[in-house]
Amino acid sequence: MPLFTRYARLLLRTGLDLQKGQTLLINADIEAAPLVRALTEEAYQMGAKEVQLNWSDEACDLARLLYQKEEDLTSIAPWEAERYNAPSRGGCAYLRLYSEDPQGFSGVPAARQALRRNAFSAATKEAQRCRATGVSPWLAAAYPGAGWAALVFPDKTAQEAQEALWQAILSATRADAPDPDAAWRAHQQDLSRRTEWLNAHAFTAFHYENALGTDFTVGMPEGQLWAGGRSYTREGRAYIPNMPTEEVFCAPHRLKAEGRLVASLPLSHGGSRVEDFSFTFRDGAVADFAARVGAETLESILSTDEGARRLGEIALIPADSPIARMGLLFYNTLFDENASCHFALGRGYAECVRGGEALSEEALLDAGVNQSLTHVDFMVGTEDLRIEGLTASGRSVPVFANGVWAF
């Protein structure tokens, strides 16, 4: 079976569980066209009603960010927003392919990037809500763009770098396994075992500590629901939002975060990099931050809206996960977050609190689930990370020891 076909089949069948008569919406850079063509063919063979394509081009996007008037930069035409909102409203399956150069927009001021990004997020809020509440299943996956590959493998030729990144993607997504579906079923069983243990303990808080300087406590909402691997639509169909994924995750309480979190890996965001950074939290919000590189990018993230200074996700990944064992820095959050425990600033997931999918944004806020236009993951895991779970009775239970699961 050709490479593209094998990978495309895994994404659509195991990842999205694409149904007959369902619309597939693909968001991709034109560089990923070979894979998009394979996905389109596979989708129609599976009985898709329609495959809609939202193309982007990194060079054109860069020109817009550099030269467009500011008032026009923040203007999103109704038809442009409806390209995302309308299919999502109808329960489309949404696939986002990442392939862009992580440093492609490094010459653009972070504030200008944020203007466009925030305006687009506001205009497509309905689509985001549909994905967050199980109306529209979604999947984030990747294609090895040339600029991205060159950054990950700087000592290889352009062709060698892309081939190496392809192999890394296939390995990380288990697409190179003799039976990828069976490999994912076994992986899901392990993730489910972890989530069941965490849900059974219903910890009220977690305390993090390591030699980097992290000393941090985060509280959890009542009715917390840990998840890992698969999510579910409102009709109860399972899908996998991220390929790869090694995490179990939940929504922390938006008002309960205290102490210092030190990032363990660089952050690639909007074509810019942030390195050697940390956050200090008080009363649940970022009170101070520092970064050796990319402080202006962090400032733009935190300034998105009120919720951007609070946490929307807590995710646990052992330091010996398959992606961590690769020893690669991907400069792409989809991959790097699966090599390290992480948190996310911004929007929390409705599925992570009991009955959350049926709650309004106001009710989710009352339940402790953060709301924001943004969701930005940052890594904090290390080989010496210690995490203790705190119970309602005040007992402390080891969750992580020396960077890996303690149970």
C-alpha cells in the first residue's frame, strides 16, 4: 500500500472515524497537497458526502502579516468565517494538517500576528465550540513540510530531511506498525487504565516539583473527568483528536494555580520561537513571566483575552514515552507535547468536567473550566519531575516519580 494511502487511511478511519454521508473539512498548506489528494480519494471511497478544502500558503500569509493595513488585518469576511462555521455546525469531520515552518513568521512582530490570529479565532468561535462539545469530531495531524524538516534535521539535505521527518511522523503515529489499528487499540487500553485510576482518585490538586525550578500547585474542579487518546461525539462515536498522542489530560480549575512553572522545551507559536521561559501564578492567573527569547510572543499570547492568563489543560506524559525516546526536538507542539508533561494557557475542554458538553460558556466558567479564544500548550516535564496528587482528606499520593508514572 502506498505511503500516503496507508497514512491517510489511518487518519480517516482510526483517527476521525469518518462516516458515510459525512462532510470532511481539511485545513492544510498547499505544500501538503500530495497527502490531501490521498485523503480526498480515501474519504470519497469511504462514502463521504463531500470533501471541502481550506488551503493556505505560508508565503502568502507572511506577505499579509508584513504589509496589510492593520484595520484590514483584523477584518474577517463573513464568508471566510462560514467556511469553518457552517460545516462544523452540520457535524463535519475536521482535519488540520500541520506542515508549516515553525520559524516562518519569525520576522513578523508578535503583536501583528496576534491581531490576525485573535480576529480569526473570534470569527470562527462557533466552529471551535462545535469541536469542543462533540458536535464536530476533529483531528490534528502532520505532513513533513520542507522548512519544518530542515529545522528538525539541519545536517541533512532537503530531501533527506523530509524523508527523515516522514519516518518520524509515521513512527510517532504508529502508522509504520504491522497493524496500525491494533497498535492504537493496545495504546488506548494503556491510556484508559491511566485515566480510570486518576478519575477514581478524584484528586483535589496536584503539586509539581523539579530541579529546573518548578514548584507549583494546581487545583482541580469538582466532577473532573480525565481523558486520553479518544474523545466522543454527542452520538457516542469515538475519535482521536491528536495523532500522535501519548497524553492523559484534564481541565484544571481556572482559579486555582499557585507557584512557578519553568518550561522544559522551547515553544513554537505562530511562526516564532520562545525559549527558556517561565510563569509565576497567583490566584490562578499568570502574575509574572520571563523568557530569554520570545518574551514579546508570550506577551501577545497572554494579552489575547482575560482567559489567556489562566490554565485550560493539565496533561501527563512520561519522560520515556515513544516520542521522548526519539530524542528529537520537533519544534511543533503536536509532537513535542507528547514527549513531556505540559499545561496549556487558555481554553479548557468541556468534556473534562461531568456533563460539560451540555453547559454554556458561563456555566463552564462557574464549574472552573477556563474559556478563551486561545489554547497554547507549553512543556514542563523533566526526567526528575515529581508530581503528588492531593486527596480531599489531605493525603498525598505519588503520581509521577523521576519523570514517569508512579503507578
